[in-house]
Amino acid sequence: MTKRRNKHKYTKTIDGNFPNYSGQHLLHNKRIAKDIVNNAYILESDLVLELGAGKGALTNILNNQARKILAVEYDQKFIRKLQQLEMKNTVVIQQDILKVSLPREPFVVVSNIPYAITTPIMKMLLNKPSSGFQRGVIVMEKGAAKRFTSNFVKDPYVIAWRMWFDIRYVKEISRKNFSPPPRVDSAMITIDRKAQPIVPYNDYLIFWGLVDYALKNPQLPIELALKGIFTPPQLKHLKRGLRIKNEVTVANLSEQQWGIIFETMKQHVPKFRWQTIKKNKLTYF
């Protein structure tokens, strides 16, 4: 693995292959591979996107269940392995994961993703709630999985994702099931688009601005974190709506409470006090 400044730059080596800059660890346990796919509940009509297909541990199983698989891989030697499997429902795409174009139609993601670009991949899939992404099963570094599913949330983008998607920690997967074995264990998470979003898709930039502002210091109590948006009387009204009596930090608010904060802001706070965010700030690099 290279230094941080190079982790998104895939430069070919002398033999024409791409080096393992992205921290890719290949799953070799067939039982776990089947378990990952089973958790995705793949239908015959599904379009599946696999990011970092490797040698095809998941691809080969998916190929027999879904309508079409888009298997993204950048390493030429893995591309050859995938092509040798002769999977009729699979299209192998040699591409940098973070530069691949997401399908415009509804799609499912089933992937064992590279550790070093875990957050950028999640942002690519979840930052735009109106995309075609419907659900997914993703294997990632355990620490990242815990952070994305924790009740204590310090990252604005994690709260934003939860307005439109349910993210669940399923189970730990030992490092022994990967080659080369990583230094830490992995975990499986599931992602499902909410049937009823907490915040309307059209308001995603407004909501994002709210949480980006409020979580500048996650340890602050609500009164201090939101005082630039809400007036003192509005904050008292808001706390009653949230059913908060004691001081609670903004990082400990639930997704339902964030929904209440957003609706209260829209109803009672003049627009000039809203903290919107620009689309170009939501890039995943």
C-alpha cells in the first residue's frame, strides 16, 4: 500500500498491471462468499454492480442469480481470471473504481471493497439520494463498518445517508478469510433504501448544509451547535419536540431527531438562516 497522497492514483507497473494501491484483500472462503450473496437477496431481474471483483469469488455466484453483473476490476491479471470463468451474465469492466459511471437504472451493489478507499466508495454510492442505488451488501474494514453504523455520529455525511438509507452492521469476518490477510478484521454491512425517506430527496443540499454546520464540533450540546440557525425561543420549542430534557450532544441525536430538526427549521426559521451546501462540496475524493 502506498502513502496516502497516492492512494487514488493507479499507475501501471512495468508488466502492465496496476499495483495494489487500494488495499484490496481477496476473499477465499467460499462459504462466506455464499453468505454475502445470500444477504443481498438477489432477484433474477436485478442489475448488480460489483466494485473490486478480484478473481471472481462473489462474481461467479452472482452470475447465476442476477440478470446482469457489472464486475469492476482494474488489475489486468484479475481481468484475465474473470474472463476465463466465461460468465454469460457478467460484463467485466476494467476501470478505476472511483471513476466508474454508476448505472442510471435501479441497481444493487454486492462487493468486497478495498480498505483504503472505503469512505470514497460509500460517498460515491450514497451522496446523491436520487441515484439508482437501491440496496447493497458490502464487506469492508471493521472499523469503518462500526463508524457507519454507530449511534454516535461525528461525520455529517453519515447522518445525511441515514435520511435515505438504512445501514446495518451484520457481522464480523475474520482477516484469516482474505488473501493477502489484512492487519484488521472485516465486517459485512447491508444498505437498504428507505421506503419513506426522512428528508425529501429534493431537500438533500439543504439538509446536508444543516448537518455540516451542526457537526463542526460533534461534542457540543444542541443549544450551542444550532444557535447560529435557531433563535433561543426556537431552540426551546425544538427541544420540546425532540423530547430532550438534559443536555445531549449533536453527535448522539438519532436519525428521527435529525428529521424533526430539519422540519422545524423549514417551518420556523427564515431561509436566510439556512445553511445550504454546494453540490461540488459533496465529491468523494
